[in-house]
Amino acid sequence: MAQIILSDENCEGQADLLFRELARLGFVDMLGLELKTLSQVGLRKGIDDEAIWRYCQENHCLLLTGNRTTKDGIKSLEYTIQHLVTATSLPVLTISNLKRIAPDPVYRERCAIGLAEIVMELEERHLGVTRLYPPYQFIGGIVTMAHPATGKWPRVQLIFTCHQCNVTVKFSIYYGESTVWANQSAAKLAEWARHEGHESTLHYEFYDGRERLATE
Ligand SMILES: [Zn+2]
């Protein structure tokens, strides 16, 4: 079955470039990916976020969008997904920095690989997740490599500091997992992403974790 990626109005050009990258890497054929615009699936221009989100859920499409905030209030995509998400909802794929897709081939490739990984693991790990940020799939991997997994799940605290903007972003994840995508840390990760390319440092410290509960 084909997996349709639906490009939002704000990123049709970038979605096109990303899709070409996916094709170059062989993922379009491997995963049966199809890229469509809103108008190609019959959604009119200016349609509200909730209608787009519902369309995606009903038609098994993954919405690809740029970062949107809640500044347009109650109608925003953020509001929609936070209030309507269920355990089986499909995530919205958010490119943190749309402006880098065209000029930066390394970033473009990372986004494409991240997106492909999300599609590959969609059913196993990403349902019920509100948003995913394709280029940042690898953070868990980087952290995991530093220490082998144990029976417990150590918490890793990440502290990102941008020296240019004088901004610090701090959050925790349990290493070996990707639940960072499913909780409030996603917003902090997006904040971090906005400072990519700036002069910055990243610290991460490991703490003893508590044992995981079966329900987590
Ligand atoms: Zn910065």
C-alpha cells in the first residue's frame, strides 16, 4: 500500500525537493511513497487546519508541514492535534527549518532519512504521537551510543545553549526510546532546531533511571 505524504500549503516547494531526495536515496520505491498537494486530493485553498488533519486521519496520509505556532489561536494546527489526537492518530511531520531545505543538501538528506525512518516505524512507534520532527530522529541514537543499555532506563538530561541568541533549552529523555517525540519535549526540540547552525554547545548528563512500568 502506498503511503501518501500530503504537503501543506506552506511548504509545497520544499516538500517537492524533499521528495526528490527521498527518490534519490531509494526510499520512494522501497516504501511506496507518494507526494500530493492539498489541491491534488481535492482540498481547497485556505481550508482550516482541523479539516486537513481530519482528512489525513481518515485517508491515512501523513501531513508534511513547516513549523506553525498557536498565534492564529483556536484554529491552529497545534490546538487541533492536541485536542483531537487519539492512540491511533497519525503524526504530523514538521520540518523545523523550511528555509534550509533548498540551500542545504546535508539538512535535506537528514530530513529525508528522518522522514523515511518515521514511515518505516509508523505502526510500531509513532501512532498517537502529535508531531514528529524528521531531521531530529538521530538524537536518541547519539545519546544511546555513549552508554550501553542497561536493565534500567537512565534519564538523559540535554542542555542546549545558543551563545548567539543567549537561549538555553533543557529537557530530559529516557535513552533507548523515542518518546521524546510523543511528549512536551517536542516543543523544546523545535526550539532547539531553530538555532541550528548558530554557535552553540550541547551537554548531556546521565542519571539513574527508575524502572519502567509495563504500561509506559
Ligand atoms: Zn540561536
